[in-house]
Amino acid sequence: MSMVSINLTEAKQSLGKIVNRVAYGGEWILLLSRGRPRAAMVSMTDLMLLERLREKHKEEEQLRQLKLLEEARTLRERIAARAGGPLPDSTDLLNEAREERTNEILSLR
């Protein structure tokens, strides 16, 4: 597979040929506007492969995040066990801190 850069002006003039190069020749075309990459053309086969890779990456990232959440829950339980009771909810603590900060700011007016 090769990647070729083509200016948009040239691409407009030769769109049919470029589509055939991508679809049947397996080329990837990088479309340039004023010398800067703006978009790319790939075959449908390559697009479907890229979509599958993106989905796989998304699933792996979700699994990684779930694993991290489970590790955090386990750690929280271990800390609570050592502390001798449940830990305060961090959301409540944040809300209290925000409320205190808001009151401080309002009192400065």
C-alpha cells in the first residue's frame, strides 16, 4: 500500500482516476489544500478495516477503564477496612468544598 499526496485542484480535475487508484490500486490519497493535509481517500475495504480497528480500540479502552474502576473500588474497600468504617463519599466532599468556596467568594463582594 502506498500513500500519495495530491493537491485539491488536481484532485478535482482527476477525481474519477483518483477514485479508481484508491478503489482498485489500493493507494491511499492524502488530499492537500495549500500544501497542508486536509483529508484522505481510502478504499472501502481499508475503511472497514479502520472502523473495526477503531471499535476494537474503543472496546479495549472501555475494558481498561472498567478494570481501573474495579481496582479503585477494591482499594477503597481496603482503606475503609483499615479505617474501621466506610469512607465519606468523594462527591459529597467535593460539593461541600465547592459550596464553601462559593460562600467565600460571595463574602468578598
